[in-house]
Amino acid sequence: MRRFFRHRQKPLWHWVGMRMSMLAVGAVIVIAFCMWLHVTVSDWLTLQAMPADVRTEFIRLQAEPAMDMVKLRELFFEYYPIENLLPGIANKEWWVLAALVMMAIPIIIFFGFLFSRPLSSEFSSIARGARQVAQGDFKTRLPMSDKDPDELQALVSDFNTMTTQLGRYELEVSESSAMIAHELRTPLAALKARVELGLRERDPQHWRSTLESAALGTDRLTHLANQLLSLARIENGARAIAEGVAQQLDPASWQESWAWPWRRWLIHAASRWRWRLTSRSGCVASRRC
């Protein structure tokens, strides 16, 4: 049942086409009605200008022209303007039609803007939301309306899903950055303890061993810092995607993107490296290494 009602919804081309067609048909109907009204009023004024007996005879002959066609023609030529019966563009009726068309043009333009205003306001709302997202406000959400075309509803839904995923991604990045900073604090403290312990010893050989271990720990920290730099570049890429939010984006692909495995790998590597460095520090402190 839900799928059936979804098929009943109007796509964008149908939404725009129906309104433009209604506008064109309405303009034609209005012009035709005005022409009919003009002819009716002109005919009524002409009949009122006739004498009563002539008017009665003319109406009778109009109802049954075969009774006296010659008399009917005489009455036409006598009371109706002959220029209205002549063919050509100089006929007054053509000028009346042209005047009605010129009067209808502003009305058509007005209703055209009026019919297109809902669609224009929706796109303006999307543009404002895109600017807010580009400035880093991932809490931006756009309202949805069942009266909008299918394509516009899908666009608004994708936009809201995208901002939700971007906000979730930003939260994950903040949490992972705090976790990585916490993971780095312990190995740095262990490295500092080893250096301070080595400074207390007077044996040059022990100093050399301590410095070699410190150099190895520094290399590992440098490697981890390079990996963090790569992660920062990934985050900058995510920011560039947010700034280009007006382009189409598949929010479902964020969970499977290549930035997430890198982040998990870095956290796992930092944990293992902290455990090894802490173990070595304890080994040096007890002089079993």
C-alpha cells in the first residue's frame, strides 16, 4: 500500500508541467471569455440601438434566417458596422484580441512567478542549509513537505542524512583524537622515565643502551606522528567534502570509507606500542634487560 501511494506522487517534471499547462490553459480560457463577452456586449448594444419593431423582426429572422434572408442582410448592413465583417488585420476585432493578449501577459507572468515560488523557496532553503554546513554547522536540517515533487523530497532527505553522517563523523574524529592523545601520553612518560634513569647511571655502556632505546622510541613516535598527519589529511578531505555540500553525496559510504580502518589501525598500533615501551621501561628499572 505504501509503495502504491508513493507511485501516486508527482515527479518534478509532472509538478512543473502541470502548473505551466494550467497557466497556459487558464490564459486561453480568459482570453476566449473576454472575446465572448466583448461580442455579446457589442451585439446587445447594437440591438438596443434598433427601434422596437425592427429589433423584434431582427431577432425573429436571426432565429429563422430562411424566412427572409434578404431582409436579414439588409438589417445587418444597416445597423452593424460593415468594417467588422471585412477580412484582414485591419478588422477591429483583431485589435480587440491583441489588446486582450497584452492585458493577459502581465497576469500570466504574475501567476507564473506565483506558481514557481514554492519550488524556488525550497531551493533557496537548500542553498541556505548548504552554506551553514559549509561553515561547520552539521546540525542543520531541512523541513520536508509531502506536497513537494519526488525529486525534491529525495534531495532534502539525502541532505538531512548527509548532515547527520557528517555530524557523527565529526564526533567520532573528536573522540578518536582524544583517545590517541591519551594513548601517546603513556609512552612519552615511559620514554622520559628511561632517559631520567639513564642519566642517574655512570656506566657509559648503560648510557649508550639507554640512548639507543630512547632513539628507537623516538623513531616509533615519529612514525606514529606521521600516521596522525595522514589522519589529519583525511579529516581535511572530509572538511572539503562538507564545503562542497551542494554536490551529490552518498552518506552511506562514510561507514565503509578508507579513513575508518586507518583510524582503528592507529589506535591499535598506539596501544601495542605503549605496552611494549612500558614493558621495556619496567625491565630497565629492574635491571633485567
